[in-house]
Amino acid sequence: MNRNRNLFFGICLVAFSSTMALLSVLWTPYDPLEINPDISLAKPSWSHLLGTDVLGRDVFSNLLAGSRTTLITAFLVVMITMSLGVTTGIGAALSPRWFNRTAIYSIDIVLALPAVLFAIVLAAIRGPSTFTAVIAISIATAAAVAQVTRREVNVLLNSDYVLAARACNSNRLRIVRRHILPNIRASLFIQASGAASIAILAESTLSYLGLGTTPPAPSWGRMLASSQQYLIIDPIVALWPGLAIIFTVLGFNLLGDGLREALDPTLRKSKS
Amino acid sequence: MLETHTRLRQLRKTDSLQNLIWYLARRFTLFVGSLVAASALVFLLLRMLPGDLAQAKLGIEASPEALAQTRTEFGLNDSLILQFVKWLGNALSGDLGVSMLTGANIAQEIVNKATVTLPLIGLASVLALVFAIPLGMYSALNFRRRKGIGIAAISQLGIAIPTFWVGVILVTIFSVKFQILPSGGFPDAGWSSWSGCLESLVLPAITLALGQIAMLMRFARSATIEVLQQDYFRTARSTGLTRGQALRVHGVRNSLVPVVSVLGMQIATLIVGAIIVEHVFALPGIGQMLLQDVSIRDYTKVQGTVAATTAAVFFVSFLIDALLGFLNPKSRASQ
């Protein structure tokens, strides 16, 4: 733990938010959607740990339920990103030279597209939803993953042990499974945690703009948007969803940095 | 001996010039290619609407005659490719067409709104550079000391903070609590009352810059740490310069290269960030206009605005890459 503080805190924070999300499936102090105008904007108390919002909904319950939306989004984005990005990356590296070139250019173009702009266009067409947000974010992050994967696989393909494997008449599938995937596993874990933190930030941003998760589903971005209208009366309500986003994103970032330190031997050497 | 030397230098010079031209040509092809691809993508996406643009404009209950008339008016009867080529040709000559709902000239509106968005982005980039480089260097000089680690930790936190939340918090502190700066809006008179304009851009620019500072700082820090380990740095120290002096002479320029290239890559983030910040502070810029058009489903205007914004992003990253090609010969050789 002492040697890799990033990994330790990262795992703690991610585990904490995952526990909260799981907990919210089974139990929240109040129904997050229950409206109770009598206690609008109540201060934090023992019955409402973090107070209530303008409609009298319990902020703590909404925060818990929001973590579910956030983590499901992150999970979906990571799944789509990794499967799409890694297959494209490996496929591009293995294919003939001209296709490899085309792939590089197409990936570069997708990378240059601002993901949120793309999400805005998608939302304009299909109407805002968590699903459109997930698709838009995934495409953007998958391009980044594909680029890194392709580069790493290209290096590996020129290594002596891949040459040896080919000399032993291994087919491509076997080479990928036995020699390439194990070697890029570390970098894939790091990129997955990076994709998760990007997804959480992007989803909350889109929801804040009204282009992501739609009401009544609770989401941290929307909680912030609605609390902004009552800043003058009660600024504290705006604090909680922001802190929740920061610590979840921080958790995934630290996890990625920690994994990099733990899995990349060259980095370890230069640090000590 | 001297002759060989001069000859070698000439060779190297022509070689590097050729390199540079090739590099710029490659980069320019990518710029044009991505521009066409991106606008085709936006175009196609908007044509995938249920029904068509005429239907979207007039509603489901529109009469067939009215629909037909609108279709002719917007050229929707042509083939998709012809429509796209026409649109692209017009767009390249600066004509993005008219809004489907209001009939306003789209390019004109974008130029009008840019008088808010461009100063915002410019101010934020300047703020980001001015703060990120010294902070990164300071944290590198105090590498593994408490001060340096503290700054690195703050930057780690800064990356995790969502832009809009920073905006909301700044408004709470400076507009609601102390009431020294406006919480949003922009003077109707525009830049003729420039002090009012600057005042209403201060908080948005800080909001937009903070995330960038946190990001750029990390690159400035690692670049500086690298410089500190170089032989030329040790030589500079041995001539009697202090660490700070040596860094100012030899470090600033060397750590500037990665920072500028990252800022170039971040330009997309800055523009998207501007959309968010304009929303938070109710600034009448391009981003706010885009969000409004999305909510009222003005598809031709969304298409024009997104295409123009993407073009701006691509152009800036092309410019930055070209600049880096001049600054740093190593970057030309890659790929």
C-alpha cells in the first residue's frame, strides 16, 4: 500500500461508489422520486441526512440512486469501448498494409471529432436518453483505445517471439491469444479505467445540459442543473452531486495511474 | 574539413525542409479528409430522421402540397449525394444556408455569436498557459517534496472536477455571496461597452481555464522533470546558475513543446467546454445557440453550426501541428 498509494486510494474510492450503487438497488432511505412540498429545501438533519431539494425529495436517496445511473453508464461504455476498440486495433494491425493505413486515418478522424458535439447531434435526432449518451461516448473512447492498441500490437508483431511462433506454424488467432493479448493486458486495464472516468464526466455533463439521462431517472448531472436555479436560497444542494462526481472520477483516475505504476516495469524503474 | 562541414549542413537543411513540406502536406490532407468525412457524417445523421426535413419543419399534419413545396425549396428531391455536394460546395464558400425555422442566415448568426465565444476561449487559453506552466515547473522543482506533491494532488483533483460544477460554485461565491461579478448574461450592446463584456467573461473564462490548467500542469511538470535530468541542464548548473535560473534559460522552451501540443489536442475540449460554460452563465454564444437549436429541432442550423465548429477544431489542430513541425523536427518524423 505504501508503495502504490494511487492504486490503494483508487480501489477504495471505486469500491465505495460501487457499494453505494449496489446498495441503492436494495435500499434507499426514501423513495428518490417521492415529492413532498412541505419540506422543500430542508436543511440536513437526522431524518434527511443531506437535506431535501426544492420538491422535497431526499438528496441522499437521489445521490445513491444517481450513482447507479452513473456506474451503469460507465460499465456499458467500458464494455462497448473495449470490445470495439480492441477488435478494431488488433484487426487493423493484422490486416494488410493499405488497410492498416486507412484504419489509421479513419481512427484519427473519429478522434478529432469532439465527442460531446457528436452526442449533441445524436440527441437532436434521437431525442436525449442515457442510451444515446452511451453510444456517443463509446464511439469516441473506442477510437482512442483502437489507436493505442494498434500501435502496441504493431510493435509486438515485430518481436522475436511472434516470429518464432509463426515459424512454428501458429495461426493468427493463436498468436493473438497466446502472445499478443497477454502482453497488452496491462495497457487494456489502464485504458478501461480511463474510459470509465471519461464516461462518468461526459454522462453527467450531457445530463446537465439536458441531453443525457432524462427525468425522472435520477442522475448527478440533472441534480446539479435543477439545484442551480435555487443557488440564492440554498447553495448547499449544489455541493453534493458535484462532490459525488469528483470522487468517483478521481477514483477511476487514481486506479488507472496506480495500475500503470503497478503493471509497467519501466515506470517503476525510473521512479525509484 | 570546413568544406565538408558546410556541405553536410546544406544537405541537412534541404533534407529537413523537404521533410517539413512532406509533413505539412500529409497533415493538410488529413485536415481536408477529416473535414469532408465529418460533415458527411453530420449530414447523413440528420438525414436519418424519421420522415424528412420538410416533415420535421411542417409537422405530421401538413398537407402533401405544402410538403412538396418545402421539399423543392430545400432541394430535398435531389439524390443524397447531390444534396451533400451542393451543401459542401456552398459551405466551403462560406454559405451555410438558412435556418429551417426562422429563415435566418446561419453563417451570419455564427459570426455574430462568435464575438462572445471566441473571446471566451481565447481568454481561457491565455489563463491556462499563464498559470499551468509556472505551476507545473514549481511542482517539478519540488519533486518529491511536500509542496510539489501537494500541487500534483490538486491537479489530480482538478482533472476530476466537472466544468459545470466549477461554474456553479464560482457563481455561488462571487455572485451570490460577495456580489462582485455578474452571475451570467452578456451586455446587449456587445463589445461597444467592453468593460461590461470583460466583466461578464471573467467567471466563465476562469471556469473554462481551471480544468485546462490542471491538465496542462501535469504535462509541464513531467516535461520539466525530464529537463532537470538532462546533461545540458547539469552543464548550465555547473556554470553557476541556480536551478531556477537554469530552468528559465533552458527549461521553459523545452517544456513548452509538449504543453503547446497538448493545448492543441485540448482545443476540442475547450470548444465543447465553451458550450457548457455558456450554458452555465447564460452567455449568448455559439454553444448556447446550438443547444437552443437542438431543443427546438432546427436541423439545418444544427448541421451548419456543428459543421462550422468541427471545421474550427480541425483547423486549429492543423495549425498547432504545423507550428510544432517548425518548432520540433522530431514531431515530423513520427509515423
